[in-house]
Amino acid sequence: MNQNKAQGLPAAIPQVPDRLLTLDAMDLSTLQKASKKSEAYKTLFNNEPYVQELNHIKEHFEAATVAVTEDHKAVMEQLGHNRQLQRYRALKVKHDQIQAALRAKKEQLAALDGRGGLSDMKSRMTEMAHLAEDRADSIARDLLNGDTPLRQFTKDYVSARMLFYERAGKAAATE
């Protein structure tokens, strides 16, 4: 075992012998017969203590590989679950922030409406729309009375009506 450590081999793997003692002990005729039949040679070879020890180590490594693979799979599933959980938590934080901002905006809107902000704004926009309409009517009366030239009427009347429609639209939008 110390030789294996000195040579850098793991302690579980034995050093390869110079000779296979069981095969060395056999006579030449038995070895010749075995060499002609692969099953017979395989049987002789597998009866060698060193080969049996290697097969035993191989079984342990295969079992360890299966166990490590199963552990790895479980860890990867757990990591995947943790990543999903982290993503969920990040989205939850964003969701909570958006909800808080929405609540704050609703409170600001309610405060405006509570002070008469929205309804007051609507009434002001409606009043200003009526003023623009009255101005357009006044411009039309001036034309009919002959107080305003046609070019000036067209320019003033179109801008007054546009202002009326703009303000009436805004007043309707605040409902």
C-alpha cells in the first residue's frame, strides 16, 4: 500500500504484478489448450487472484459511480429548484414594488379627487371650453355686423373653434 502511495496510485488499486502466479504454476499443455478456447482461457484468467481483486474493485467503482451520479442528479434538481425559487423571489420583489408604486399613485389621485382636484379640473375645462365657444360666436357676430374683414374672421374663427374642441375633448376625458 505504501508503494502505491509512493508511485501516486490510489490505495484501492493494487500494483500490477510482474507475473500471474496461478498461470505461472500451470503446465504448458494446459495453457496451450486454454489458449485455443477463449472460454477456457477466460476462466483461467478470471481465477487469478489479482484479476479477481481488480474485478472486485471495478464493482465498487461502478457502485460508487452510480451513487455519485444519483447524488449529482439530486443536487442538480435541487439547484434547478433553487434557481426557480430565486427567480420567483426576484419577480415577487418587483411585483411588490410595482404594487407599492400603484398604491401611491392611486392615493395621489384620490387625494386630488378628494380636494376636488379632478372634478374641479373638469369644471374648469368645461368652463374654458364654453369661453372659447363664446369667443367663436362673438367673432361670427362681428362678421355679420360687418365689423371684421373675411380674412381676419377665417383666421380667428378657425383658431377659436379648434380651441373649443380641444378643451371640450379634455373636459370629456377627465370623466
